Amino acid sequence: MWQVMSLGDVCTISSSKRIFAKEYKTEGIPFYRGKEIIEKHNGSTVSTELFISLERYEEIKSKYDVPKKGDILLSSVGTLGVPWLVNEDNFYFKDGNLTWLRSNEKIIPDYLYFWLTSDEAQNQIDSKCIGSTQKALTIEALKKFKITLPNVEVQKKIVSMIKPIELKIDINRRINNNLEQQAQAIFKSWFVDLEPFSNRKPSDWSVSTLGNVSIMGAGGDKPQNVSPIKTDLYKYPIYSNGLSNEGLYGFTDKPKISEESVTVSARGTIGFVCLRHIPYVPIVRLVTLTPKTEIISAKYLYLWLKQLHITGTGTTQQQLTVPDFQKTEILVPSQEIVTLFTATVDPIFEKIWANQNENEKLSSLRDTLLPKLISGELDVSSIDL
């Protein structure tokens, strides 16, 4: 028997106690904001580490409670509706940016997580958020969401069909994280520690700026020619920072950037860096850097940007401007060394892209199955657990 219920009836929905910037520490208990939760949802390594003291964490834990494994944190400002099913202990999170959900006996955590990623949930998020400059999702709005819910046994069977796909996607992501770290380690060895060069910068290397070594620009408006279906013909993402669910998604047959290049998220959540190897159309949330290949390669540029702490300007909404970013300094090795380095890391990125392609197919399978399962269109009653 499937029931339509309010989300507030199947889980506790709340936020955290306020932590002020002056309470941030350089070590201690990890402290997550929306950016870090998006990275965790995507299986990425946390790029910006923040902490609070153990004493402050223990105080909050004893007085109010803290998230536990099986709880869910949901991004609720800016980039909305990205869930993370908590799988670690001893951390805390930022109030306002994230909403905290804890399942009761009516719903199992994995099912709630999968439901939050479904169209049924995401459509409600899109329609019930508030704000114009920066979208937000309130606790009260979330409590009123409608969820079509089967009994717990059926929930378990649905999870048993979707979770193996998620686990394989996660394994590929972890492999890719390891491969990415390998590429970054090679980059650090060559261009930070200078180990192959006896720890000294060769005399024919120089320091330049991003504006001198790349063609840089902000994204344009949404293209006219858009298809919601991914096909071989329309295989060019137009609305994505490559690492998070931020923005709209679609496909166009008129890519503006065909060369291997790099994008950096430039509005709201600043500093996501993505190496792009297929044609795409940049959007207003991205700054695109197409390297001047007679100076540097896209992979060198990508790995250089990955080791920077990229920040923006603005109070209401942070943004990264092209004129400011063009002034950022970059080490420029000799063309011979750039070519040798690029050839060294090429096989690593080929493996990464192969895993990404497999995950794309797995995600498509999951996204086809999930709505049919949670709507009851596919009968799971005969499945043995």
C-alpha cells in the first residue's frame, strides 16, 4: 500500500546551531558548508578544509545533538537540493546553508536519500524555493513536501535494486579521486618541489599571468537550440560546472568551445575547477580558460589551478570576475617540459574519462529505474532480500 505523506511526517527536519567565523580553527572537528556537502555528494575530496574545536563540538553534542551515520544533509542555499547520506562521525555543519534530515520508523535512510534525488523531490524543490538573487529552501517548506511512500519492506527492495548501481558509481569515483591525486602529486613533484630539476627552477622558465597564457572569458546566455535528451548528436553540456548539480542541464549542437580547456565556477560557489575534453557551451556561472597551446597545455593549466585557493568578490553573492582572474600569476615552464609533463599525465586522464563514461551509463540506468520504482510502476514484491 502506497501512501502520500508530508516529508515532515517521515523525518525530523532541522538545522545546526550557529558557528561564527571567529570560531573556525586550523584543526579539530571538520566543519562542512554547502560546497563541501556538494563535493561529498559527488564523491570528491573536500577541497577547502575548515574545523571547529573539539570542545565546541562536544558542547553542541551534549546539549543539542549532532548528525549521525544515516542522517542526510541537504544543500539549501544557492545550489539547492543536493543530498549527502552521512557516512562518517564527528563533524558539524553550517546553519542556513544546509538542512538536516533524520528518518523515523516510516522511512529508511537510503530510500529517503534516493527519493531526494528523484524528479518527484527535485520538482518540489524547484517550485517551493524562495528568493530571486540567491535561491533558498526553508525548513517549513521542506516539511510540507509530499512523498509517495510504500511500506518499509518495499522500500528495502527498491534500495536493493538501486544501491548496487550507486556503489559501482562510487567505486569509480574513488578510483578517479585516486587517479586525480596521482596527477596532482606528479604536478607537485615537477612544478612545486622541482624534484626532477634538482629542486631549482630552470633558467628558461618564467612567471606570467593567466591572461597571457590563455584566452579567458565568462559564459554567455543559455543557447536557443536545446535538447533535454542526450544523444550522440547532442553531446555538449551547456549548464554545468562539471562538479556539482548547480544550474540547468541541456544539450546543444552548437558548442562554442571545441578545444581542450578549463572552466572555473564563478558565481555563488567559487573555485570548482573542471578539465573539459569534449566541446561545450560555457554559461554565466563559469569562467572558461582556453590555453595558448604554444605556451601551456590544458592539463598543466588545470592542475595549476587545482592547487590555488580561488576566491571571489561580493557580499550577497560571491563572484569571480575575468579582469581580476586574468591577473593571477602562473609558472610557465619551457615548452619541452610542458610537452613531456602532458604526455606523462595523459594516460591518467584517459582512465579518468573512461570511468566517467561508465558512470554516465550507470547514472542513466539508475535515473531510468528510480522513478519507475518509487512510483510503483515496477513491481518489486517478488524480489527476495
